[in-house]
Amino acid sequence: MINTETLKMNNIPEYTVTQLNLDIKNVLEKSFEYVCVKGESGPITIPKSGHAYFSIKENDEVLSCICWKGNLERLDIKIEEGVEYNFLGRITSCLVDSVNPKKSLLLFLF
């Protein structure tokens, strides 16, 4: 078992949950400021808060996502389960800012 002394002797940093989450967020956002993820939308849940919670699937891989209420209200389309989309957002928790039908990515970028 690793104790505090072992951590200090081996230069293993200690983090609070907040510190670790912030450090991970900073590293990810520096490497992947914005990403476009291609995949099929999974089940969608929209609680009273108005935020959309869903997953993006590809074969056996799944990425959990959130689309905040304000962004969800600005989407030109309604996200439907089982439909393939290009999801554009930030990698931290895959916060989705916009969604476009898969075939329209080139038109969206130019």
C-alpha cells in the first residue's frame, strides 16, 4: 500500500479532486482546443435543467457528452438517437457547442 511518505519519497504528486480535474482540463484543452467527433448519437436525456446528456458511439467505443441548454436551443437540428452526426465541441466532457448532419461537414467548415 502506498502511504504519504512513499508519495513524497517518489515525487508522486498529490492532488485534490478539483486540482486534478483542472490540470487534466488544461492539458486536454491545450492539445485539443476544439474537436469534430464523427459518430452515432446514443440515448438522449434532457432533464428539467434543459441540458442534453447523450453519448456518441462508434462500434464498441462510447463518449459521454453534454450540450448545455443555451447551445441546444441554438442548434438548427434536433439530435436524434441512432443518427450519425459530426459533433463539434471542446474535449473536456465533450461539451458540444453545435451539431451538423454528417454529410454537411464540408459546407459547415467553408
